[in-house]
Amino acid sequence: MKIDRVEVFPLRYPTRGFFKFLTGRSAAGRAAVLVRITGDEGTVGWGQSVPIESWSYETLETATIAIRDYYAPQLIGRDPLQIEQAHWRMDQAIAPGFSTGMPLARAGVDLALHDLSGKLQGRTLAQLWGRSPTEWITLSWTINVQRLDDLEDQLSLGQQRGYRNFNIKVAPDPEFDVRLARRVREAAPHGFLWADANGNYDVETALAVAPKLADAGVDVLESPLRPNRIRGYQALKKQGALPILMDEGVVSPVELEEFVHLNMLDGVAMKPARCGGLLSNRRQIELIERHGLMWLGSGLMDPDLALAASLALYGAYGLDRPAALNGPQFLAASVLAQPLDIRGDQAYLPTGPGLGVEVDFNKLTALMSHSPDPLES
């Protein structure tokens, strides 16, 4: 069995509602690059890269080029079951910098290889990994408001759809953030409340606001600082007002292990998209668990395929806290033949081989027809 073709399908998903990262070119829709890897006997694996330039340096254009012109030639003619070897070959195509090169683009290839491997062996991802998955993952509703006057509508919509747990976007205004946290906690007194600053506090502000957020009912604080503020993270962990989670800046298990030993964090908000795919993310979860730290499930407003992969991963590793997977909240289309099974705030794991889902190529081509060619615009 050898890889015969690697194809890319760049497009934009229509969105609904306000989300802080849907700015600039992303205002035209949530960018994604679907990856189709076909074996020489015809079996197909699908993956999905989810670049977003307002969150990372990777764009729809660069992800398309990286996969098509750099990663694909390294994989043609290779064994699709050798996923670790495929990652080594992708390192030869685009060299690592501080960490893995082009991790968001690479994740699309990694997901497609996992999907193909599962289909070839007739196994789910959990079965490939020798794990017993949960049946569903509980989701968290994202609150992203610029004015407190808009909060009630967002809270009500989430609660009407059956959500009991909330994650709030905070920073850079600590006074606003504390008021926001208090209001959300009052509305959901028994829910899990997760504050995410996306690295937008400075060290002094983060140290001052963390105890106030804790007093307002926040359970964890994610990415209070940019990841290169090592001493700031150490100070926040030492302060101990809230569990401090990192997200941005944790790409491979190598730097995660360094950050753990530098006492910078209490845990990580995991994202397969951010760290180059499922292989790297599994190793990070296992590393965190060995150190007795916390991990939460997160995402990058993941569409259908990336969402299915995250659900499979988090279910296989027994995630027991609500996951901030807000693709269903903000995305208004899908390329799947059958939609993911989401009932209220419970997202059920797909049960088919590989990622457990199938792509409807007619839906894919329809979305592409409404998306400008990223390499011509």
C-alpha cells in the first residue's frame, strides 16, 4: 500500500455571530484547507487544516502552498501507515524553527493520514491507539462580547441550546473582564467557567487581575501572556490565584516539557490543529498526565473534519471537563455527508473507521464555488 495522490481543497466556511478572530480577510469566512490522500488501491483519507491569520502566522494561502508544494511530494509513494515517518519527511520539506514548522498546515496532512490508516485497518482512532473512548464530549459555549449590554443575548442563546458551561474571551481591559466573569458566573452558578486572554495581558495586569477573576468565579485562566513571557508565567504559577493554562506557543512536546520543568503552567488547552495534528497532541496529553497536570480540550473554531478529529482524540483520552469546541456555534455550513451528532451541549463521537465521518464532495465543491481562489485573490 502506497500513497498515490495528495490533493488540497482551499475554501471558506460561512460564519454566524461575532468572534474576535473573524477580522481582516477572515471576515470573508472561516478558512480551511481540506486534504485528500488517496492510496494506490483507491482508499481515501480526509484531513483539514484550519489556518487563521489573526491567531497564527499561517494563512489560507500559505497552508495551501505548504501542503501542495512541500509536504505532498514528500509523501507520494510512501506507506500511509507510517505516520511518524511522514512527520519526519515533512520536517525535511519545511524545517522546524523554534518548534514544528507550519503546524496548522501539517495538521491537515496528519488528520488525513490517521483517517486513511483507520479506514485501511477498519478501526476507529481510539482502537488504533488501544484506548476505550467515552461516548460523548460536553461542549462549552463561547462568550465573546465587546459590551456588557450584549451579554444577555449570548448567554440566553447558549442556554437555549442546552449549554451549561461557558468560556469567556478576556483582555486587555481587566475591569471589564471581572464584571463579565461575575455576570456569567451568576447566570451559570454550577458550570465550568474558563477565561481565555489569548496572550493579551501584560505581566503586571495579569498578576493583578488573576485573583479578581478567581473571586468572580473563574475556574481557570488560559494564555494570560504571550508565550515568550517565561518569567511572567512563572510568577503567575507561583502566585497560584488560578490554574494557569498555556495554549499559543505550545506546539511540540519538546517545548511543553521544557515549560513544565520551568514551572510556567498548571496545564494546557489542547488543540490538534495548533500542534501539527493528532500524533503530537497525543504525546502532549500523555506528558501532561505523567506530570499530574491539567489538560482541557479546545479548538480553533474547527469545522467538520477537524472537529471530528478533536472529538475522537478527547474521547479516547477521557476528557472530563467541557471542551471549548465552538465550530458548531459560529459555522453555518458543513461538507459532511452526515452531520456530527450534537444534542444540546453533548457532542457524540463518530463511530466509523478513521475520523468516523465521510465527505460529501458535492457539498465541498459547492462551498469552493463560493470561495475566492486564495492563490488568485
